[in-house]
Amino acid sequence: MDRFGQLVDPHTVVFERLLPGPIERVFAFLWEEDKRRLWFTSGVMPTAPGESFTQHWKHSDYSPNTTVPPERMKEVDEKGHFSTNTLLAYEPPHRLAYTFGQGSEVEFVLKPEGDQVRLILTHSKVPDRGYALNVSGGWHAHLDVLEYQLRNETPPGFWDIWRKTEGVYDKRYTV
């Protein structure tokens, strides 16, 4: 399985990862704040579709291994980033979906496969190629950190992971 996201149409990016299970544990890392903050965002999420919630990114909190962010991300790394979103679907332990910046949407679908779980992340309603490139590098790094956390391993610094894909998606997305 290719670990990279795929631009399936000009407005949709899809990632698939095979993660250590069980499915309930993986879903907990998507929804429960104390687990989600280890790889993605903090902020309490609602359970009723239509409710809004705030997410907070702080990339330096994902690992004790610190790395210097790229110049264009220094302010975001220092201050963090906030986003207010709306819950679209809450179907534990199989599906979670919500709005995500600039009118796009994110959906996580989990499917058990033996002692592993297939995560399918679909980021849809992506406004343009530049946004697709930006979120693809971010999702790639965040999902790598998630895998480390699910294996109970300490991840490298977020920006070290992110740098491994810098420029890769620009070459891959030639739609």
C-alpha cells in the first residue's frame, strides 16, 4: 500500500494507512482529546452532527524530539493554530467527519482487517491545487505521528517528518 495521499480528482485527496488495532483504540485516537492531541489537534469534539467545535494545532507537542520548523511555519509552530469546524458524522468506531478550513471536509473511515485497522482519510471539497498540496504534506506527517503513537513509540519531531515529503506531492499531483 502506498503511504502517500492520492489526488483522486482536483478537489479530493485520499490517504489509506494500515494501523495497529483494535478499531476502538484507533477511533479513540481520532476523537478523544487526550489521545488526538498526541498526533493532531486538541479541543473537545461533540457527538451530535451540526455542532461546532474548535481544534488547536501545536506541532511541537507531538514529540519530545524538537525540530526547527520551516521558515513559513515558524509563527504557526510558536503560537499554534485554531480552527472552528462543524461535526458532520459521529459513528464510533467506524466513521468521523467534519468541516475543515476553507469549506473543505475531512472524513475518517475505519475498517478492521485482522488485528489491524485500515484508515481511509478523505479530504474533500479542496478549493485548489495549492491547498491540496498543503494539506497532503500535513496529513502525511500527522498520520506518520499517529502510527508512532499507536505503536507506543516516540515519534521524531513533526517537522523532520514533514520535510521528508516537502516537494513530493507537487510532483505526484500532476492532474
